[in-house]
Amino acid sequence: MSDSTPDIEMIDSKVVYENRWMKVKEDSIRRRDGSSGIYGFVDKPDFAMIVPFDGERLYLVQQYRYPICQRQWEFPQGSWEDDPDAKPEDLARGELVEETGLSADRVEQIGQLFPLYGTTTQSYRIFFATGLTQGSSRLSVEEQDLVVASFTVDQVEAMILSGELRDAGTVAALSIAKLHGLFSSSRR
């Protein structure tokens, strides 16, 4: 639109709930037509999602996800609440070691997505990690039930199609890696 009037203008903002991992905000707003309202959303730090690939296999983690009361497979991912300004690549490398014990010679950002931009400010950067070396994981108390396993690309795709793997971020990250041609038939 050529008009400089914003689609939505924030009039006032308040934090209605806050903990170490997030803030829930409620903003009083004014829309372009002059009507007023409220908009509630979650303010969370960005996170990194890592696609670890050793040339033949992908590494996934499985953990219990409390909001849905289920264990789920997904790519390693996370944020650092104690260092929200960490460089995204450092975050990706750190989360990979923390959750899987894997160190990567190369970590390349291949995308950035918003998981729920109508609900949260959070985005995530997707990193492709190669040149993997196994070491020891450094799980936090919240991750003590985490399991690591490796799968072929075909196996991960079958897990998605069967409903065994339902993490939207992992599905999107795999798709972006495939669109970049990172799993060419010679590498599969």
C-alpha cells in the first residue's frame, strides 16, 4: 500500500506473564480504519535448528514434549536463554554438541522461518551441519530423556509420511535442505 498509515499501530503494551523462556504480551492496537482492539502474542527468543548429515545419514533426537504429552522425533534445536544475543552459528554448533555430542567441521545457514508468526515473535534459522565427529553430549536437566538416532533421508521421509515424525520445523528444514540439493543422489 502506498499510504504511510500503518496497518496496525501499537498504542500500549503490557506483559501479562513472563518466565525464563518467554513473555506473553497484550497490546492495545489501532487498525488502519481507526478501530481499536487487542493483540496477544508470545515473545520468545529465536532458535537454531540443525540438520546434521554425515553424507549418508541424518541425526534426529527424540524427547517428550509436554504440551502434547508425547515423545517426538525432530532435528536438534534450541536457544540459549542465558545468551540471547549469541551468534546464530555459535548457537547451532552449541546445540548440536549439547543434544547429540556431534561436532561439525562445517555449519552453513540454509534458511530462516517463522513457526507461528500470528502467535509468536520467534523465528528459527536452519543450519546444515557436515563433517561430523562424535563426542559426548551435554544435556540439560530438561533434556535428560533425550534419545539420539541416525536415519537415511529415505527413512526420515517415510517417518514423515507415516506420521511418526510430526515436528513442522523438522519437516520444513528437511524440505529446505532438499530444495538446496544437499541430498543429491550421489550423496544419498
